[in-house]
Amino acid sequence: MLSINGNNGTTTDALPVVNADFTLFTLPEIVRQNLTAFPPLASPFGDYNVSPSSVVLFNQKIGNVSTEYPLILFQQNLDGRSCVIAGEGLWRWRMWDYEQHKNQDAFNALISSIVQFLAVKPEERQFRVRLEKEMQSGGNRIFSGNESVIFHAELLNESNQLINDPDVSLNIKDESGKEFPFLFSKAGNAYSVNAGFFPEGNYNWQARTKYNNKDLTAAGSFSVTPMQLELVNTRADHRLLYQLSEKTGGKLFYPSQLKEFAADIEKKSEIKPVLYSTTRTEPLINLRWLIIPILLLFSLEWGIRKFNGGY
């Protein structure tokens, strides 16, 4: 992580200077405001060799010269996280903070940030994107034609703190391959974008960002069903119903006016029972099922006449 060559036990006074490329966690503003006034630490004199996997928080400022020598640095690997403070006298920062402000808020904020980074287990999903409807309705990703498709995104640094420094892009693709590109807006410490309305169909989406030289992506899908107009407004519009009844010569009755409704119907002179009748003629030859009974009757009559001596 850090090795110092050529040190013979001598030290040099080193002031802290923030490394602009540090992104493991967000340094509290109260620390940035007071950092330049912190007293120096006694750092070993020599050549500093920092491993490529290390990330420097503070560099050393010796006299008026800002150097590349690390003062506080971190490393994260499969074995865990570690921190090295290349200097002695950290207690001076706490005493100075109390002497100047009658509290240790700046010092405590710095130490808390360091301890939080070392103690927190890295989040498996550093970049998270979800549909607002999916969050509110327990995973539902089906929209109707009149619903806006809204996305929310979160990006975590190595201390699991929400940040929104890098831009986040969103690309939505329909079943035919047509693409709809968007750029997330930064809201608070997170991101959001209202993609608007989409036609009926199935869609796939992918969000991208780049943080700490790593390409982070999140993907998913959603569907849009036909809009059912009758479900847009399920409450009766009594004013509209009254206007329709007035234009058509009708009347508007409420459930509590069923008796008046029945009485009004009885008063209507044009409301009378109407009977309808129809007559249809058909040739006997079409009624084939009658031929056999008729033949039987003719045969019976002939037999009776024959039996009684008639012809």
C-alpha cells in the first residue's frame, strides 16, 4: 500500500492538501473549510512509493510546496479496506478545532467519514435504476396509454453515500428497434427523468453512467397497454348528465328520487304499450310432415266405408 525508502528517522512538517481526484467518499464541507488552517503533522522524510490500487485523500504540503507525497490514503481489495496516515500528531487537529471553535465538529466529521468508509460493506449494486410505478406498486411495470413513464436512479460511492456528480443517460427501445434517448435530471443526491407517454407495446431500457473510470449500467423492461377511456374517469359527471337531459328533453333523477322517476313515467302520454303481430302464409306442400297423417286418415276412412258396405 505504502512504502517509504531512505528514511533515517527524521520527520518533516506536512500540511494536508485535498487530492482533487479522490472519490471514495464525499469530504464534509466543514472539513474543507478548516483544512488549510489545520496544524502540520510530523511525517517521515524519504521517498514515498504508493501502490497503484491506493487512493490518496490528502497530499503533503511541505512549506509552500505541494507535493505528491500522500498524507492520508486508502486501499480496497478482496481482503477488505485499510487506511494509512503518514504522519504523527493527529491529536493536534482535534485540539486546534476546539481552540478555534469550542467544539470538534470539523475533526469529528473527518474521522467519521474515514471510519464509515472502513466499516461499511461495499454495496453490490452501486448503480440502481427503477421505474417510479414499480417502486410504488410492488414491482408493477405495466402502464396504460395515459400514464407517464418515470425513472429514478441512485449512484453510490464506495462509502455507500448517494452522489450525482456524473451524468446518467437512458435509452428506451421499442419492439421495432426504434430508440428514445433521454438524460437524467439531478434531483437532490439522486436522479430522475420523466420519459412521458408511450404507444401500446413492449419496451426495453438501459441506463448508463461512468464513475471512477468504471462503466456502470442498469437495464429492464416495461409494457404499455391500450388506454381504456371508461376507466379514465370513473365518477359520474352530474353536470354533463343534466346538460344532456336538457338538450334531449329528458330529466335527471338521483337515486333518492326513484318515486318521482316512476310518477314522471306514468304521466307521459306518449308512453303506451304497443302490440305487434305478424302473419305468414306457406304452401301445404312445404309441410311434408303432414302428408303421412293425412294418408293415414284417408286410408282409415276408406276402410270404414268398405266395412260398412259403402263405396
